[in-house]
Amino acid sequence: MNQVVKSAWALLLGIGLLQIGNGMQGTLLGIRGEIEAFTTTEMSIIIAAYFAGFLGGSRLAPGLIRRVGHVRVFAALASLISAVIILYPAAPDPWVWTVGRVLIGFCFSAVYVTSESWLNNAATNETRGQALSAYMIVQTLGIIAAQVLLLAADPSGYVLFVIPSILVSIAVTPILLSISPTPAFGTTKQMKLKDLLTASPLGAVGMFLLGGVFAAQFGMSAIYGTQADLSIVQISTFVSMFFVGALVTQYPIGWASDRMDRRQLVVFVSGLGAVACVIGALFGENFTLLLVAAFMMGGASNPLYSLLIAHTNDFLDHDDMAGASGALIFLNGLGAIFGPIITGQAMAIIGPEGFFFFTLLLFVALTIYALYRMTQRATIAVEDTGAYVAMTPASGTVAVELAQEYANDEAREETP
């Protein structure tokens, strides 16, 4: 890990600054929307718009990069992100914010593809797994740091929008100045959704359900906080706990994943997430228990993302692993688009507790489906399963593809 950080510190710093900017604008809009008197339905559409743009970017960014190059795409879209963030307080209108969120989602998707390509180019075959781990840690710490920065000023003013705009602009500098060679950008043949569903039904369905869970945590948690009359400090702490939980549990769950039936672990972890939702729904007025619920939910949902990718790889041929990344991200992104909209409707009808009830439904559905799949297919011997690679749902398409290629390489090395 030290070797990776030493060789790619500027790139990781830039990625961290980008993620701080992204994390700030995501939570800040939830708080500012309440100040601007936007309805819960309007805010849910605004939150979902980011994931629609991100999904579109994951499909279109590779072609854009091949046409005009990594450097131009990265610099241009980072500048556009900075401009859109400043536009939010200047034009507090639901339609403007929705369009802005689509643009930001698209831009961040393409920026992630570019930075992940450079990260892969900076790593060797021996350090690629460590590079992906460092990338995941930097991303998660960036989102946590973003919540702390929300306390720097009044959310009803301009300052909190200026800060992420500046951070995104600064993030371009260490990345562009530290990278001399332009990484090669190949095209991986994508797997059809039908083929993915046939190869790993649990992986496909689980990624769709998990998209809704992650989108609710990343976007709707701040809206829950405003509806539950939490203070800015409490909202910041509440949102942070989702990602603190993700950071703490990622590696223990990964360790267990390589030593047991992964479907059993999916059942256990998703069941734990369901219990966390019950705690949040029933005891949300107790702030300590609310933080426990957020920690458990984040500690379940983020490792499940990596766990489902690893489980899917167990049923794929080596040559199909990288190609499956596009289908997995598409399903996750589709769930992420619908997640905030349905969560918003639940909150509009039930109240703030609707945030937990809808997420509970998704966790329970994943638990039940994993139990069902255990009756439909024999267990793979532990020694025949591939490697677990820690990932976060905030990653781009290249990172997921690299994680699958890394698992593929590990599997090949273990094959006698």
C-alpha cells in the first residue's frame, strides 16, 4: 500500500478532492432544498437526476474519451462540475437543479473513468489490488470529510457552494501535472443483461436492489435529516456514519467472503442492514440509536456491492469477468435512479420514517432472494471461488472492470 501511495499520491489527492466536492454538493442540496421550500417529491427527483446522469456517463464517456482524449475530457468536465455547483444557489429552481444534477452526474462519471484509467496506468500487476483498495479508501474518506466541511458556513448562503466548486477546480491540478503518459483506453466487449442474469441471478438482482439502497443513503439521508428536524451538525454526523460504517466493515466482510459460502454472507449482511432500518424507523428520535442505524446500514450496503461482484465472478468464465462490469453497473445505476424517487414518495406519505421503511424493503427483498437462490444452485467450494476486491458504489466503470480483471488474474494464478 505504501508503494502505491508513494507513486500515485498526487492522483489519489486529486481523487480525494473530487470526492469531497461530490459529497458536499450531494448533502448540501438536501439541506438547501428544505430552505428553498422544495417539496419532498421535487427533491427526490433532483437526487435521482444525479444517478441518471451518472448512468448515462458510464455509457457515453468511453466514446467521448476516445474521440478527444483523457486530458481534454477531464479538464472540461471538471470545469463544468465547478460551474454547475456555483449555479445551484444562483438559480434555486427545481428544474434548474434537476438539469444541473444530470450534468454533474454525467461529468463525475466521465471524470472517474479518466482518473481510474490513470490509476490503473500508474499501478503494476503486483500493486493493482492495493491501488484499488487505496482508491476505495480515498473515496470513502473524501465523502466523510465532505460532511465535516458542511459545518464551515451557513447552508442558506453561498460559501458552502463555493467550497466544493474550488475543491473540484483544485483537484484538476495535481492530477494533470503529475501524469505524463496518456493511458491506453481499450474497449471491452460488454455482456448482455440476459447473459448476466443467466450466469448469476443473485448478482444481477442484488445489484439492482443495492442501487436503490445506496442512492437513498447518498442523497436522501440529508433530506431525512431536515424532515426529522435534525440540526446541521446532526445531519452531517448522521450522513458521515453511513460511510464510516462502510470503511470499518469492508475488510472484515471481505475476509469472511473468501472463507465461506458467499450467499450465506449476503443473507447475513443484508439481514443486518434490515435490522438497522428497523432500529432507525422505530428509534430515530434517539440520536445515538439513529447513528447506530446509519453505521449498520452503511456497513452492510457498501460491502454488499463488493460481495455481489465477487459472487458474480464465481459463475463467470475468466474472459467474461471484465465484460460483465458494464452490465453490473447498469443494473446498479437503474436501481439508483428509482431508489430516491420511491423513497421520496414514501417519505411524503409516511413521514421521515419512509426513508427507513423503503430501504428495509430492499434489504428484506435481497435477503429473501439470496435464501431462495441457495435452494436453486449447489454451493461452490471455497477453494474454487475468486478473490474479493473492496469497492464502493461511487466508483466508475473502469474501477469495477479493473476489480474484475484483478479477481480474474488472482484466479488464474491459483489455478494449477
